[in-house]
Amino acid sequence: MLCFPNAKINLGLNIICKRTDGYHNIETVFCPVGLADILEFVAEPELADGNVVFTATGIAVDGPEEKNLCVMAYRLLQKDFGLPALHIHLHKIIPPGAGLGGGSSDAAFMLKFLNSQFRLKLDDNALCHYASLLGSDCAFFILNKPVFGFERGNKFRELASFPEEFEIVVVNPGIHVSTAEAYAGVKPGKPDHSLEELISLPVKQWKTFIVNDFETGMVVKYPAIGEIKEKLYAAGAEYAAMSGSGSSVFGMFNKKAPDVKAQFPGHFYWSGPLKPAY
């Protein structure tokens, strides 16, 4: 079974308050993009049920095998459904610690495709429950369409409207930002206007009204993030911002994005549609 776990960007991100469980309530608009990893799993009949072999290529995957989100996703469903042993291979393309949700997407796609391959008959609500156990934004990738996210980022509402025909450029300077590091630089607070309302404004007005609360602190600590944003605006982006907790920056261009890769030597660079069809 071969699948392509895609990345996401955050169109705005407001950190509302800290919760009693240690997490934060946020609001954001999640949007899938076409940048993707490659994930494959095959049965290992020579191994006893519950065993897993994990291998990886591409960008280096840090941490022990059992802490990898693909393996953890398998373990969740194996515990409840007695899945056979598998060999899981991940070819990593989405930069880690980049605010693009690569690890969360890998986990969610693992859940979805195990459900499909082994006919577990789990609906999206059940899959979202399992995904939420792995990470706050994992559940988004079960739905994998533009949505307003709230609470921990694991609850969703349909958007009243969403811009069409935009392309984006994503640039990552190679800075790994942990979630804890990003939260250390912000002060939670309720915004004057909900992002759910602001996202319906014309895209040209987003620059004035839509913000990522993580961005200011990250730009101070890592000026390269701000420099990328300025270059994307100079190239004609109608909106540019840091995605999630960083350090990737995206620029939105009406209909066709320019090829500005030469302006970002040594950086990860990707360009494609804002809202791919999944």
C-alpha cells in the first residue's frame, strides 16, 4: 500500500488561552498543499502479529523507531484490531519542525490506509479520535480540506468561503523549531475578531488583519524568517506568513506563482496549488 501524506499551511493562527490539561486553545485555518512524503507498508508474514519493521529514506528522521508517529499510529490500531506485522517505509520530503505538519500527516495517512487496507470500517469521527491521541493537528489530515480549526486545533468547522485559483510558494530556511520553543515566545489572548470571520475577507486584506501569533517571536529569534516573508511580498505575494509554529514561510499568489527559487539559495523550496484535490 503506497500513499502520499501531504503537508499543510496555517492561514492565521491565534493562541487564545492555556488549558488546564497543559495544551492551548487556538484558532487557525488549516489548508492542505501538494507537498508530500511517500509512505508505504507491506505485510511481513514471517513475523508475529504486532511486530513492525520501520525504515526511512530522504530527510533524516530523528528519534527511536517506537517514537515515530507512523509506528505509533500502527500501534494504536493494532491494539484494538489485532493487525498483522508490517514493514513500514517512509520517504521523508516534508522538512521536520517546519510548521508544515509532516509528521502529523504521516500518522493520519497511516491510520486512514490501515483502515482501508484491513477493512476496519472506521468512519472519519473514529479516525479523528485516534489521530487526536497522536497530536493536536493530526486529526486535520483525516479531513484534509480547508477548515477552521479550534480548541487544541483538533475540532473543525466548514468554512463559509475560501479563495480559489491561488498558488503558493513555500520556503524553509532549515531552522528546526520545536513546539515548546514556539510557545515560549507568545502571550495568549483573545483577538478582537475571530479568524473564522476574517478568512472571508478578500485575500489582499489578510496582510492587515490576519496574523500568526507565533511569528513575531520567531522573527526576532530567527531574522531569516522575516527576510523570506519580505522577499515573497516583493515578488508579488498577496499574502505571506509563517506557517504554524515555523519556520516555513509561504506566499500566496493569484493564479500563478512566479519562479523565485533562485532568491533562496540553500533553502528548501516548493511551489504549487493552495488547495489541491484530495
